[in-house]
Amino acid sequence: FGLDRMGRVPAAVLTMWFLTKVKPDMLIVAGIAGGLKAKEVQLGDLIVVDNVADLATRKVREDEEGIIPEFRPSVFKTDSRIGAFLKSSQFDEIQWQAKVTHKEEWPEGRRPTIRYGDIASLDEVVSSDEWSKNLYKYWPALLGVEMEAGGVCTAADHHGLKVAVIRGISDLADPAKSDDKWRKLSMKTVANLLECVDFGLILAESDKGRN
């Protein structure tokens, strides 16, 4: 179930509508993101998100040092069940890496790494080293930036749901950002990883925990 438009607001509106029609066992945001160089994130890496830091709301003030953004974050803890599965003995990351690099025709000598950490959700496309540094300075746990998860999490929170967020790194949120092969390859890699997740097991264990 996807969007035709980028951004937190369209994502929030559509998610709210969706959740009035469907009561999902799990809600997942899957797609691409920009990675932060400060955390040594590489093109093609996957971020399994722990927290979504919605940093789109901010006060912008000016002083002798210039324009200073003052972030007013909303922070959403994500659904941790996929991450727990990927960290368990049920999933062999090395075997998966070998499979996905062959199937999706990764560049020779490269393979994806699964990273766990936080992501920022913003209203703008980030292609600035300076702005990326500002975000990292404010929120040192950030691995990447994207534009929809904050809206999805806001809507889901109204329904008492947490959201799983998985993003593939298609660029490094810098001036070199472009629509190149890494957009498609990162998305295929995210999809491949989700195909390897045993959702039947995850949901069964969730039901067992509730009982």
C-alpha cells in the first residue's frame, strides 16, 4: 500500500485513512533514505530503525552566529519485532548477504550491512553536508534521514500502534545525491530482506506473549 507523494503530511493522512479500514497485524514502512557520513553509513546499507525522530517542527532564530534551527522533536519508538527476529538465531545474516548480493546483482566486492539505530523524518530532501552535520550534532544516534515515517508513526500512534521502519541507503544526504542505481538496488535489498523474515513466527510469538 503506497503513496504517490513524498512527505510526512501525505503519509499521515493516508495512514490515518488506511487504519480506519484495516486493522493490520503489523505496520511496516519500507523504502529508501539518505545515510549520514558521520556514522559511516554506506550506500546499500539497511537501517532497521529503533526510533523515528520527527524533526520537522523547529523554531528558526537568528543571532550573531547566523540562522540557528531549534528542533522540537517528536520521538516514536518503533515496533521491534522484525529487529528481534533479525538478531536471533532464526536469521543468518551472512547467508542472506551472499544470497542478496548474487540475486540483486550487487557491485563486485560490495555487500549490504544491516544497521540498527535512529532515523530522522523531515519535510525536505536533504542534500547538504552542513545540514546533515546539524542533524547529527543535535541527534547523535541518527543513521539516516527520510520523509514519511514521522507521518506514519503520528497516525499510527492515534490508533495505539507502533510501526516497523526499514530503509535502504540510496544516497549520503550530500550534494552528490542523485537518482542513480542505488535507489533501485537499495529498495530491492529491503524487499529481499523482508522476504526472509518469518512473519508467521513473529506473530505467533506476539500472540503467545499477549496470552
